[in-house]
Amino acid sequence: MRNESLILLGVAIFFGFIGLVYWFTSYEDGGTAMLVGTCLLGLLPGSYYLFWHRRMGFRPEDRDDATIEDGAGEVETFPSSSIWPFVLGMGAFMLVLAFAFGMWFFFPAVGLIVTALVGVTAESRRGGHV
Amino acid sequence: MTDVITPTTTGDGAHGPSVVDVAGHEHEEHGPTGLLKWVTSTDHKVIGMSYMITSLVLFYFAGIMALVLRIQLATPSSSLVSFAQYNELFTMHGSLMLYLFAGPFAFGGLANYIVPLQIGAPDMAFPRLNALSYWLYLSGSITMMMGFLVAGGASEFGWVAYAPLSNATNSPGLGPDIWIMALVLTGFSAIFTGVNLVATIFYLRAPGMTMFRMPIFTWNMLVTAILILIAFPVLTGALVMLFCDRHFGTHIFSVQGGGSPNLWQNLFWFFGHPEVYILALPYFGIATEIFPVFSRKPVFGYKGMVFATLSIAALSTGVWAHHMFTTGVVLLPFFSLLSLLIAVPTGIKFFNWIGTLWRGQLQFSAAMLFAIGFLFAFLMGGVTGVMLASPPIDFFTHDTYFVVAHFHQVLFGTAVFAGFAGLYYWYPKFFGRMLREGLGKWHFWLMFIGFWVTFMPQYVVGLLGMPRRVAVYPSYLGWQSYNIISTVGAFIIATSFAVLLWNLWISWRQPVPCGDNPWDAHTLEWFTTSPPPHHNYSHLPPIRSERPTWDYHHPDSPAIAHGEGRPPRGDKVLVSP
Amino acid sequence: MNAPAPTDPGTPPKRRIRGRALIPLAVLAPVVLAGCQLPSFGAYRGATSQGQDAFKLWQGFFIAGLVVGGFVFLLIVWAVFRYRKNKKSEGLPRQTQYRPMIEVLYTVIPILVVMGLFAFTVITENEVDAVPSTKVTIDVTAFQWGWQFYYPATGKVVIGQTLQQPQMVLPVNEAVTIHLESADVYHGFYVPAFNFSRYAAPGYVNTFNFNVLHTGTYRGQCTQLCGLYHSLMLFSVRAVSPGVFETWVHRTSGHHPTIGQLKNQIHASGPGA
């Protein structure tokens, strides 16, 4: 995780620096706010990864000499199919249409989104597809 | 149904390097079939393919709009379309090409399909989030196209939607609302894809696939994903503010209410300039995959390439106001310097590409031709880009056809030349069959000629003072001849895309099967079967350099990357047997 | 388009023709003999002193671009033609990956080039953007879709829209200050022959100077998309001798419509009225 965290911390350092330079040469608040935000965007996950790197050390995918056997064990659980992303997507679609065409789209939108959120949570807890 | 990937260790020392199974069970697809299978699929390959097909369809739509625009401009005061229709057409041409084709084709389509394969992962880190990204993208695209169907027509304020032109007074009607909502949907789609790509690349690499052994395409997609996370939330936020200004009585971008229209430009371009690199970096990555394979050499200056990509991304986020030089209220030297500095890492990339070709054994497949076409196109776009980074020059070229020619050369050079290089290169991987190489070369040459014929006259007419986004122009200024040449070029390009359609059709109807690795390629995705099985790999080769498949197929070729990837004495130990 | 054609001596006519004819040559012949006047590379030579400064910078950037771009172009062409795979290619090529010296070289040299370009940019920028106080001031207000030129010293107003394009009059060989703003959306105040454009922005005033060097009429146009009739938002600038200017500016402008009236008119009956 070390290189990963360094990339994000690099983002933080660069934009922290640029943000300072920009503020003290322009005193323009909009751009400075965005640069500081970008700095934080690098800082938060970057330091989190660094923290975990210190705890975990080098994973097999961080080591030059790792063999495929070193990765043995459960990689991850992947759902192979699920209807809920589609339902959630259509719910979001209806929701934005509500903003454009009128509030009567709002009710099916909320219905679809709630159903999908419940469905996807249940699917994850059950560990299989519904 | 859920697949639990449980690697087992069954060594296979029969031939060359040992190959180890990473999965102990059959990788069969479970669950529904037919249309329901497509709707419920969370497989990154299915989602990636859906992205690519959708974005290509939108690319053809936007291309047809471009042809209408070019016919309109072939005569000074054509009445083919009205002023309003003209404004709608170029707004939608830009929106479709930039938001819905060039970006999603790369980070939604190719990256989705290729990145997990290149790092030896069974899928993206969050498959259901990935599927959600696609549905948001598809519904956003449909929303965008609906603009043409509503009363008052599609939005007419250009793809940049400058306030206060985009407020409720100056752009009334449903079209602009639909445009905003379409971009909110696709914005979230892009953010989710960005999160997914970062998590996949950080957590799902195969053992031994260190960061500095990842293929450059994967590196560029990682950097693109970080740029997406920096840029797209700003756009989505700005669009919500714009919507509030239009409907909820806020005055964020209006002078009358104490707001600042300039803030829109700051927010938009803080998204907009990284967006340009979100569109360009994936395509740099594609070219960087293709040059080494068809030169039969490793990428030259791999680490320099990685750091060049990182610094392009970093600098690109600090240069947003170079689109605003003529507003008169931005800090010129700061943005000018950072903009000029981008030329340095871009130059490093150019020299690394040339270094990869240098002393290779170049094979000019269609993919390689497109990648070389990209080099020429992007060189021209890059040189004029440096000119535009200088405020005094930008003052008299801003918003003229000079800028139009510049960014078309950059974006056509990357998204179209390198994008179709990627299509010709990875098509055998997607389907296990070849695209016709001969037709591919026809496609390339027509497009290459059409490209220069279309855009070079636009530089000249821009310097003569022709502004962009005009439907008519004075006839006594001598602009027409340049515009006619440009229109002819646009039709040559259109012909080349008819050839592509024919190629896709004939290659599908009369398939020419190819092996798993027809190009003798380097990276991991060519190790698995074509098309790859569900969850990608039944076994993996040892990963000891950034080109494991090449190492596996060329056991006699000296490995190039030991430890730090740098051989002990320059390149001298790397002579082939 | 039946608008009257302003003659456009942004550069003296003879020279401008030569400039255009040189465009293809400029691509072919990168080196121009010292002492000769450099070609214009397609741009206007600049009818104002500020425009001429910008034009010189343009020439410099164009030559730099030609040299650097041409070098890279030749490298690509050489690599593509020289290293094709042919019957003589045996085995694998040398698997070179790193040449640190060369990599450092092509990092450092571009940085130096960029620093040079930046230095010239800053010098020119300061010349172009300098706004010393001047005798003549003109307040320009852009609106959908026309221009108003107001001369505060005498109260003179010139206003017009789309097909009745207005004409700004200013004295030649004298720096003139322009205050530019917009009554509604962003517009672009662009005079090609002056090598200059600036946004007319709502809410704040942009200030800049013109020092026109030759009498004549120069065409101008809005460059920033501003709505339906953006294409027709033309104007012209006429530079006259100071004497003529004084007479002109003191002649009262008589009855003229306001910006609001013109906007209502075009919304009601389009640009043809």
C-alpha cells in the first residue's frame, strides 16, 4: 500500500502548495477553495492507506518476488448477477426527470430507489442473488 | 448467485515458467439468460462492452450533427438550419462528443473491460456499483437526447453553459433543464466508475503485480480515475447550483442578486480542464500499449512515462483559468506558466513513444497505423496548445476557429485516432475474431487525410478572425474557400466511418477466428482466452516484469525488469539472443 | 449577409496578401534569413501598438513551434520509415528500456524552452495590458445583440445592433482607454486586426488601451456565444486623424434608441427590421 498512499499524499502536497501560491498571488476565493478541497481529497485516503500500510506491511501484490501461490486464499466475493443496480439506476433516472418534467415522476422514483436499496442490502446479507 | 474466488495452488512445471491455478472451480456463468442476463449482469466485460457500444452509437449521432454544421458553414449565409437549430446542434455535438463519447468510451468502456484483465483481477472491485454506473450513463444519454424532442428544443448555450446565458431568462424552456439533469446523471456515473477503478487497481492486483509493473494503460486509467474524483464533483455541484438559479430563486451566478457569473467559469473550468486530460490520458495509455507490441520492444522509459502522466494530471488541475484569459480578472502569469509547463511531461511522453519505436521491428497493423496517426495529430494539437497558453496570443485566437482547430486536433487525435487504435487492437480480445485489416487500413487512410483537410484550414480562417459558434459569416472576407475545404474534409472523415461500419458488419458476419494472442502482445490480458471466461483467469503466469505474457511466450528473451525494473548497465545486457 | 463591407486595412493591403500567400510557405520553409522581415504566419501584423507587440510574440512562438514540432515530426517520420519490419529483421530487436542520459536531456531542454517562452510572454503581456491614463475614453457596453459606444467627455453615443452595426470612432496615433462591460450575458469584444479580444462581462468593467497606428476602418465582431443572433453581432472601428475625431465627437448624436428599446425590437421582430 505504500506506493498507493504516496500517490495520494503527492496529490495532497502538490495542491496544498499550489493552493498556497494561488491564494497569496490572487486572493481569489473560488479557486483557492477548490484547490484546498483537492488537497484534502488526496490527504484523507492517502494517510488512511499509509496507516494500513504500517499495520499490514507489504501485501503479495506489493512485492516484486511474490508468487501466485502467495495470493492463495479468498480474494473477494463477487456477485455474478444482480437486478438491483438496474432498478436503482431507473429510480435515479425517474428522479432527475421529476426535476425536469414535474413532480409526478417523483413517486415512482422514490419507490424504485427504496426497493433497490432494500433489495441490494438483503442480497448482500444473504450472500446470493435474489 | 455469488462466485467466491478461492485460489488453490497447483503447480504446473511442464513447460517453462510455472503456471498456477488461481481458481479451484469451473467459471461458468450462472443465472438468467437473454435480455435479463444483460440487464442483471455485473460482469465488467459485459458492462464495458455495453459502454463501448452505447458511446459509439452516440459518436455517430454527434458526427452526423457535425456534418450538418459543416454543410451550413460551406456557404456564408446558408439557411439549411435556423440560428436556433444551429446553436442546438453545436451544443449537442460538443456535449455528446465530450461528455458521452470520449470519456465514457475510455473510462467506462475500455478501462472497464481491460483494467481488471491487465492486473489479473476477476472483476472490478464493486461489480454492482459498476453496473449502476452504466445504467446512470445510459439514462443520462437518453435524457440528453430527449432534449431534441421537448418543446423549445435542446439547450443552445454551448457545451460550457456560461452563466448568465444559461439562466432562466436567457435560456428558458425544458431543453436546458434536461441537459443539466443528463449531466448530473452521467457525472455520478463517472464518479462511481472513478471510485471503482481506484479500488480495483489498489486492491485487486495479482501477486507480484506491483505498482511499477502495471501496464501503462492501467497506470493512465488510475490517474484518470483520480482526476475524475477531483473534477466531476465540482461539475455536478456547479450544475446543481445552476439548476437552483434557474428554478429555486437563488442568485449564485447572477449579478442582480449579488452573485458572480465568473464563478460559473471558475467552477466549470476547474472541471473542464482536468476533463480534457480525463479524455486524453486513457488514449495516451492505449497508444503506449500499442507501440511496444508492434515494435516488439518494451515501453521506452517506463518510469519516466509514469511520472510524466502523474505530472500532467497534477498540472492540468492548476491551469483551469487559461480558458478565461480574456475575462480580464484572472491571474495571467500563474496560469500561463503552469499551462506552458504541461508541455514538458507531454514532450517526455512524445520522446518515450519515439524511443519505443526506435530500432524496433515495426509492423503496420491497422492498430499501429491509428496509433502513429495519433502521434502526428497530437503533435500538431500540442504545438498550437503551447501557443494558446500565452495570454497575448490567446487574446486574439480565443473563441476563434483557431481554438476550434486546436482542440479538435487534440481530441480527435486522442479520442478518435488512439481510441480506434484501441478498438482494432483489443477487438480480437473481445470476440476471439479479427477485424478485417485491409478495411482497417482504408478506414485509417481516409480518416487521416480527412482529418488534415478538415482542421488545417480552420487554423487559417481562425487567424483571419472567424469566431466560433457562428451560423453565418460575412461573404466578403474570403473565409468561404477555407470553410468549403473543411467541409469536404468532414465528408472524407464521414466516409471513413462508413468503412468502419462495413468492417464491423463483415467481420461479424464472416468471422476470422484468431488465437488468444494474435499480436504476440506483452500484457496480462492476452494470457487468458479470447474472449476471456467469466471471472477472467483460470490460471496466471508468474509476474516478473511489466510484460508477463511476453516473458511467458519468450522464455529465451532476457527479462527486462528485475527489482527496480532497471538493468544493471544501461541497455547493454538486453541484447536478444 | 447584406451588411456594408468595411474595408479592412488591418495591415496595409499589399502586405496582407503577401502574408496569406505565405501560409503554405511558412510550413515548408522554417528558416527565414536574418534581416529580412519575418512572414506573418497567417496572423494580422497588428494595427495598434499593442497588437504589434502581440504579433511579434506570435512570430516567436510560431518559429519555436516550427523548430520543436518539426524536429519531433522528423524523428517520428524517421522512426516509422527506418525501422519497418522487413526480411532482414531477425530474432528480436534489442530490448532497450532505459537511457537515463537521454531521458534527462529531453526533460531539461523542454523546461528551458518553456522558461524562455514564459519570459517573452510576461514581457509582452505587460505591454499589451498596460493601461496608462489617456485623454480619450470610450465606454463600450455590449448587449444582446449589439454595441453601444459612449464618449463620456462629450456625451456622444453610438448604438446599433446586428444588421445596423455601430461604428466606433477613435483618433489615430493616440492611446485611447476603453471601458468594456456587458448589459446582459458575456460577449467578446474582438477586433481581428488589433490582435485583441476581451470579454464584455456582466457585473464588472474591463479596461484596456488601444493605440491605433493607421487610419482606416477595422471590422469587429462578438466572439463569445451570447444567444440567438450571436453570429450577427458585428461592429466596426474607424480610426481618424485627431482633428476629424474632435469635430466628430463634438457633433451631438441626436435622438437614439436605448439598449432596452433595441432589445425589445429584436425580440419582437428579429434582426431584419
